[in-house]
Amino acid sequence: MDVVKTMRYKFVRYCVNRAYASMDLSGVPAEVLNVFDDVVNQIRDLERYFTSVDAIARALRADLPERLKTLKERDPKLAQTFMKKVVENCQELEEVADSKIMEYLQEILKSL
């Protein structure tokens, strides 16, 4: 499977959902949890735009930070932890390892 197909079919299922499931949300206020859930759903929607390596780069570089902005305003640490887990999960994908997308993921980690 090529990297675009992998990201298209595994971004939500492996990268996002796995990161979401591993989050420790105990003690997080209900208001922040609601914002978090909304942001996660918006991030899941990005997968449908993964039609090429350039489209994935655009989504990761521009759309993803834009979606996280609301959560960062409410709880910067929660946003950073979630984003780090998403990126690390994506980096584990075999098809991503030797692709241009790995560079974009590394850029995101450096910016955190």
C-alpha cells in the first residue's frame, strides 16, 4: 500500500483514535472535554482530504494546527500531548517511514 492510501485509511483509525484512547482525561473539566471531543472530530475529518502527498502536507502543516487552536486556548498541555501522540502513532506506520510525510511529521514534533 502506498503512503497516501495508508494515511487515508489509517490516519483516523490508527493515529488519531489510538492517541485519543491513550489520553489520561481524569481531572479535565467537562467544558474542556467537550472542546477536546469537538477538536478530535474535526481532526478526524481531515482524512478525507488525503488525496496526495501535497494534500497531506497541507493538512498537516496548515489545517491541523488550525483545528487545534481552540483546544490550545483552553488547555495547551492537553493539546500538545494529544498532538504528540497522533504524530508518533503516524510515524509508526511502515509506509510512512521512508516517505516525505515523515519529514512533515518530524516538523510537527519539533514545533511542539
